[in-house]
Amino acid sequence: MTHYILAIDQGTTSSRAILFDEKGARIGQSQQEFPQIFPHDGWVEHDPEDIWSSTLSVCRSVLKDTGIDAQAIATIGITNQRETTILWDTETGKPIYNAIVWQDRRTSEFCQTLSKQGLGEKVQAKTGLLIDPYFSATKIRWILDNVEGAREKAQAGRLAFGTVDSFLLWRLTNGQSHKTDATNAARTMAFNIHTQEWDQELIDLLGIGDVLFPEVMDCSADFGVIDASWLGAEVPVNGIAGDQQAALIGQACFTPGMVKSTYGTGCFMILNTGDEAIRSEHKLLTTVGYRLNGKVTYALEGSIFVAGAAIQWLRDGLKLFSDAKETQSLAQQALNDDSVYLVPAFTGLGAPYWDPDARGAMIGLTRDTSVADIVSAGLRSVCYQTRDLVGAMAQDGATFSTLRVDGGMVINDVMVQFLSDLLEITVERPCVTETTALGAAFLAGLQVGLYQSLDEVALLWQADKCFEPAMEKGTGDTLYRGWQKAVDRVRTRD
């Protein structure tokens, strides 16, 4: 009998459901984009009802398309855009405000105030994070301060906080389960990654103590059971992880020193550091890689806010092409000299700069600059930002000769080859490039016994293609120096 695992992958621009068998083979997939809301400069929101309806729709669609009944699903795993913040009324189940997305910078001024109060050291020591609008805690504070009646509901014990995984779990279980996992909790700026508990001191300092925080579980755990009304049968949820940590699992980076980089809306590089929570001296984040059977595996992470979103902007904003698949042929047509650089700081710069007030720029344009040159600059910007992260990790003492990549962008051979050339290391692309969903499936499968160990999961990982450096020595360094000069022109702080 085939055991099926349903993975829910709720991302920044779309919701996706993928059905896997126990070997990690994809049986079917459904995906649905939903609207992005930009109320002001640097603000990014989603309607939580769009998140919910699109998620439910793709789950139903993949079952219908494959002809597989919900009763045949052994377990469900959820992976999600991290940090994105939702507060909802526990009596009605309705959110009191839009979801404030991880890219949102509206709390920049409040974060600067916290930093000036000298709280940066305390926050980093407890959470592994830097004080930044990126994380959930200051978003919670903003909603409490700016939505009429929010604090009163919180004080009455009626206001629940959750990242997207918690909100979906609440809805899927009809309010029976208010839980999250350690990787999502670790991205809130309110969770102590050493004690593995919500940090009451930080919660009180931020003035968010009245909201109902979810119970924090292992990544593989009994999170709850989906009500039969949604898919036609009760199905247990047994795996949850934030999207980047789910990709770490899906890429089978289980040994300290292994590293993966995911190229979706943003780009996120995570290095497995094992039992040790390494504190970065170069503005990387110390975080939870995964937690299984109560044991934490730590990681070092570099976060880039805009990767695939730059290509989406070139497509939808500038109308330079109609389908992202066209970018490979366009990049091949480009002159590819070092004249044009796109710095996609649309919502500030992430690691290692952490400059929320920086804004994007295109530099080096001439009369003969073509659409192909601009598209190539967009693709290369992702690779340059990755080198920023690799450099920061190297300064923190990390060494590695191979990088595993995944996400929607890595089907572009031209981009991945340039990445290998620029980093001067081997880049491995797996057979299943959407490893976030696969990681969620593996976590769920571990809990219900479809897999007995991480070693068994690692054997299922397969490389599709390995890219080796082929660029003339020194050329990559020259191109990268041009990138550094371009970035310096948009930065607002050292």
C-alpha cells in the first residue's frame, strides 16, 4: 500500500500543495498566487483570508487532480513564509488586521528606538537575532498600538498571535490547536533559542504580553487533526517548519558544515552548526535549524530580502518579459560586461548590511543597455548577494566547498552557473528543486514512522546537476567589486 504525504507550502506570493509518496517522489501539485498589498512605502501586507482560501483551494485541487482520497493521506506537513504576523480573535477566528509580511519595514523607527536603548545585545544573546522590522515581535506591537480595540481584546484573553503556520493550523483544526514549531518561534524575536521557551522578559519589554502565543513543539510532532469538513477526512498534521528550515531538511543538510541556499521571493542561506549556537560577529543570524525529539540543531543564516521578487518586478512592474522562463535566454543574449548592476533593495537590505532604509537602484545604464542586460543584472544581483553572505560566513569561521541550491529560480542554468563562477565552489541542484515542501513532508513522515531516521531521509536526496566554476580566474572578483560599489551608493548606514 502506498503511503501519501500532503505538503502545504504557504509562500509569500503563492500557496502550494504537493502530494508525495514515501520515497519523496512528487505525485501531484497545485499552486495558486494571491494578491500582494502595498499600502505605503516599505509596507507589505497579505489578506489572511487570501492565505487561507488559496491554501484550502490547492489542497482540494491536488487531491482532485490526482484522484487520491484524503483517507489515503497518512500525514500532512506544513511549511510557511516565516515572520509574517497575524493576530486573530479566538472567539470568531477572524483576523483583526491584514497579515504584516516579513518584508514589511513599518516598524523601522521603533526598532531604532530599541537599539538606542541598548537592547541589541540582550536580543541577540537570547534570540540569536538582530533588532530589525523583519521579525514578528515589533509587528505584533504595531497591530496592538494601531488597530482599534486590539489591546482591549488582548487583555480580555481573546487575541491569538501566530505566524502563518499557526494561523493555518488553527483554521484547519477549527480552533482546536494553537501550536507552532521551534523554527518558526525562533524567528519572532520573542523566543529564547537556548532555553527553547517564549522569553517573558523580551515579551514584557516589547509590550506584547497580553496576546496568546502558540505552544512550541518539535518540528516533528502531533500538531493536531484537520477537521473532516475541509478535505473529506480527518488527517493528522505531524510536521511543521519555517520555509528555509524545511528546505534545510529537504536538502538533507544534516551534518554540521553542510549549507543550502534557497532562491524564492528572497534568498536564504543556512549553515548547519550542529549542537553549537554560533554567534555571528558579521551580522548573520543564529537560529534553530530544526528540533527533533527535544534536541536542537542550530544554524547560521544569512537573509536576503529580494531574490525572485526582483525578477517578478522586472516581469510585472517593468513588463520586460511575460514569463520568468524567458530570463535564461535573455541572460544568454546579454553583453555581460561589468557596467549594469541592479541593487534590489526594494524593502531595504538584509544580511550582512541590515539597512532597512536603503532603497533599490539600477546603476551603469547607457544608451546601448538592452532588456537582456537588465534581466541579466537582475539574475546576477541574486548571486552577488549570495557572495555577500558567503563572505560573512567565512569571516565567522565557516568553510565549505559545496553549496546545495533550491527554489524556483535554480531551474535557470545560466544563473546557477554564474553563482558557481562567482563563489568559486561546486553548486549542487537536486532533482526536486522545491525542497521546502519536501522537507515538510519528511518531517511529517518521521513522526508517523514512514521514515525511521534522518539517515534514511538523506538516502532519498538526489542531485540533478552539479555546476563547477568555469569563469576565468579574477573575473568574478572584478565583477563583485563593481557590485560592492553599487551597494555603497544605496546604503544609509554603516
